[in-house]
Amino acid sequence: MDKVVYITGGTKGIGLGIAKALVEAGCKVAVSGRNEQTAKEAATSIGDESQVIGFASDVRTLADEEKAVAKIKEHFGRLDVAIANAGVGIYANIQELSADDWQKMIDTNLSGVFHTIKAGVNELVNNKGYFITVASLAGTNFFAGGSGYNASKFGVVGFTQAVMLDLRTQGVKTTTIMPGSVSSYFNERVPDAEKDVWKIQPEDLGQIVVDLLKMHPRTLPSKIEVRPLQTADMLK
């Protein structure tokens, strides 16, 4: 596919899995994270600079995302697809959830998505592109200890669907992907291949993104819920 794609939070886990799948499908990809060296190493692990680049960008800051889009245009000439994937999760009872942790999740998970589309929207409109957000089943299913995370992901789902209505008239597709349990580094966790065998793998979400980009222009899956076929309990 002849597409130029930007992925936030693309240095590991879901973001890196999506990046690998897109490069394999022929796309040119830019990945960002908050650490410059880590982002460059992630890019190098996938391909050379003709295929993929990595750089630092803090999605909590609009100026950073505007610089990111400028870098992508300078290197690849355009931007066709923006994937807002960066996210953090901090779980705590409302009595223990700190104001700082609340703000960290809202700034990254929700405002970060706004900053990514705001920075890239003109390019996407010009190129009849695609905007994809990686939300969560926590964006529709609330749970104890998840008040901050639920709030941010419910917000992402609602925001993305409203953006879909804003941009569809200009030929831009918008989809939110809502995964359940994924084998990733989310919330400082290290994936365990043996224990995570039942979970969604990053490459599975990469395949979903590839399939979305290949779908006929007339068709728009605006919201996709993704679950593991089995649960850990079912495998005991």
C-alpha cells in the first residue's frame, strides 16, 4: 500500500505491532514516543529510513505533534494516515486516585488524541486520508478502580465518533479500535509469551489496521470492538 502513516506510542507493544504490519504491507511509517533514542531504535528494528523513521513527540503538547507532522512531511512528502495510540493506565479506587494521575491519563489518553488529529487534519483532508484511534473496551465497559482510565477512554470513543461525522463529508475515514486484553507493555507490564497465549497480540491489531486501509472506499467500520476468543479462566 502506498500510504504514509504516523503512529503515536509506536515504540513498543500495540503501536510497534501496527507499525511492523504496515511496513510489511508496503506503507511508509513514522513512529513516535517520548524518548528520542527509543523511538529511533524502534524504527531501526523495522526497516531503514526509506521505510520508517522514529522521533520524540509528547502527545500531551500540541506543538510537539505539529512538529511531528512537519517532520513526516519533510521526510516522506505527505501524511495519509494518523493513528493515535499513545496511552497510559493507572488503576485506583477513587479515594486513592491522585489528581496528578487523573491529569496524566486525561492529558495523554484524551488530549493527546485531540492534539494528533488537530496537527494532522489538514493533511488528512487534502489526501482523503484515515484517522484511527486505539481506545479500549474500557471505553464502553466501566469497572471498579478504573474511574480515571474509564473517563479517558469513554472520552476517546465519543471524540472519535464525533470526528468521524465531522470528516466523512470531506472524504476522510475515521475509526476507533477498542481492544480487550492485549499482550503488551501497557501500565509498565512486561509481556509474558507463555502466560499471554490467550491474549490479543500486537500483530493481530496490526492486521486489523491493514485490513481497514485496504477496505473499499465506500465502506467505513467506524467502531471496532476486539476481544480474545478465550479468557485465562477458560484455559485452566
